[in-house]
Amino acid sequence: MPVLPQPPQHPLRALLHNEVHARPAEPVQGPAAITHVVMLTDPTEREASRRHLAALMHDHHRTGPDADCTHLRMDFGAFRLRWELHTEFVCWTFMVPLPPDAILDARHPATAMEEVPQQWLKNLPGQCLSSVHLWIVKDTQCEGLGIKHVVQQMLNDETLAGSTVHLGHTEVCTDFAIHADGYSRILVKPSDSISARRLGRLVQRVLEIETYRMAALLGLPAARKAAGVLGSAEKELAELAHAIREAGREDEPVLLDRLTRLAGQVESEYAATHSRFSASKAYFELVDKRIHDLHEERLSGLLTIQEFMERRLSPARSTCEWATHRQNALSQRVSRVSNLLRTRVEIEQQQSNQEILATMNDRQGMQLKLQSTVEGLSVAAITYYITGLIAYLSKGAQKVGWPLSPEITAAIAIPVVAFSVWWSLRRLHHRLFGGKH
């Protein structure tokens, strides 16, 4: 087929296209032992995880992952590794096959971690958030006593939950407990007819339920801590609202300062916890989705995983949601009280401004009256100086034939000059003030 020219490509097209294929399920054949470790990491530790993976691959003469790799599956011979880089954590999943006819030691079952280099494993970057041993078992491995006997020996009865999935073709049991070795335990007993890919998808869902459950619960300590801060802030806001109602004008600056400090405290707490609560909400939704995808049916005498989660996880979920609701409600209340106090201050400022304007108007009226009083003096003064000039002019004019004496000329000029000066000042006054006194 001939290669045809293509239009210009978006630089992120390949990355966005491959997102739909990110983290595909690993085909799994039973019986097998699987260990899933979730390491909570910061950005520096996530990059260190990539280098740690590259070191393991180098020790096994494999080429390390590139800088953009977020998912990798690799067969190291003694074990298979699945590595996933997430936003907040890194998942390491180790898988080893088990002999199909060997009896499973329920007291000390073999795990995938036994095949992993221990020193390398000890130095995994980050902090362990979740670690799970999962076994895919067959009836032939259960000493002829059945899966229920193995479950009783390997899991705690007090917190045991289980169900059948895949239309009753697979049994899943777990106790959601951390055992003496620091790992949780999950048992999966598939039917012989289930395919490796379908079993791999089931294993991935079950492990993701545990991963996202623990990630979601990271918001619980923050919610409990925020409850104390919100309680004291709500009490202080109530006191401020009561004080504002009874405060005088001289108390308002102090109240405004207290309210501003409270608003800063509330917004600071909101900024510190909002991203954590938002992430917890998203993780809780992922847990719900993965449980729903199991399509569980009741296993005799046991709670289903969904029922167990609803009973045990709902209080923590409600605590996180209630903390978020309280933060939003408190922020809105602080805003309303701030607006109330600000409106009160603005009204008082407007009243003060009106009083100032009234005082200025009174002063302006007084100035106009003074100006009117001074205008008469100004007319007399200007008339005096102009008449004097006319008298000097008439003395000089007598020598060229002016018939009147300087005194008579000045006397005649006084009323004419006085009227002209008065009329000029009035005209200027009307032009500047519009005839308003």
C-alpha cells in the first residue's frame, strides 16, 4: 500500500492516543502468587522509582525505561514485574507461577516476594501505602479440604468478606487486614474455564480496589484535623457576628481586623486541604467503579466486598465529604459577614462624607457672602485708583486745551468708573458662579 502524505500532526497526538491503552491488564494463569506494593511518592521519589526500575533491569541485562514511560511489564525469568507510575504513587506488582499440583501451605504460603532481590526490594523509593499478597488457587492445592478451609486458615474471620464473580465462575475472599508480615491477603479461586486475560482483568480490579481504597483514605486524617480548625473558626465567627450587631463605630476597625484574620485562616485551611479532599473523592469513585465492575454474587455466609466497603468505608468517606462541605459553608458565611460589616462601614462613611459635604457647602456660602461684602470695598478701591489716574491725565490735558480742572474731571469720572467696575465684577461673578450666592 503506498504511503500517502499526512497533514501536520499535533505533538501530543501519539501520547493522547496511547492513553486508552495505558495500564492494560496482565494475562494471568493460575495457580500463581502475586504481590502488589504501592509506594506513596513525591515528584523526586517518582523519578527515583524510574531509576530504581532501570537498576533492576540493568542487573538482568535489560534496557531501562525511557523518560516518558509510565507503565512497563517485564519478565525477569524467576518473576514477572508490572510497574505503574501514577500521580501520587508508584505500583509494583510481582507475579510468580505456582506448581499446579503442589499443596498450598495455608500457614506459610509461598509469595512472589521471595523471588525478588531482597536488597533491591528494601530500597524501593517512597513510603509503603499498601502491600497485598494475592494467591490464585485451585481445588487440587487445598489438601482436599476445599477453598473454605484454606480461607479459614489464611484470613481473619472477624473481617472476612467474599463473593463470587464472573457469573459464579470465580470466588474472591479477603479480610482487609494487615497480617504479621505487613501484607494484606486476597484469595482468588477461578474456574478452569476462565481465560488468562479475563482472570488478569479480575486480578487488576481487585488490586485496584485495595490501592484506591488506601489512597482515598489519605483524606481522612486531614478531615479530622480540619474538623478542629473549623470548629474553632465557626465559634469565632459566631462571636464576631454577635459583636458586629452590638458594636459601635469605634469598635469596627478591631472587628474588621479580627474578621480579616479569620477569613485568612479559613482560606489557608481550604487551600491546604482542598486538593487532598478532591483526590479522595476521585479515589472513592474509582473504588465504587471497580467494585461495580466485579458484578458480585453472594458467597454463602460472607459479606460481599461491596457490603463490607459500604459498612466500613462509608463513615470515612462521609467524614471527608462533610469536611469539604463545612469548609465551603464556613467560607461563604465569612464572606457574608464580611460583606455585612463592609456595608455597614461604607454606609457610615457615606454619612460622614455627606456631613463633610454639608460643612463644605456652608463654608462656601460663607465665602460667597464674604466675597460679596468685599466686592463693595473692591469697587471703591479700584474706583479710587482709576479716578486718581484720570485726575493726572486731566492735569496734563489742560496744557493741550482740556477745559475742565482736574478736580471737576475726577468728580465727573467717579460715578462712571464706579458703575463700570461694579458691572464688570458682577459679570465675572455670574460667569464663575452662575448667579448663585
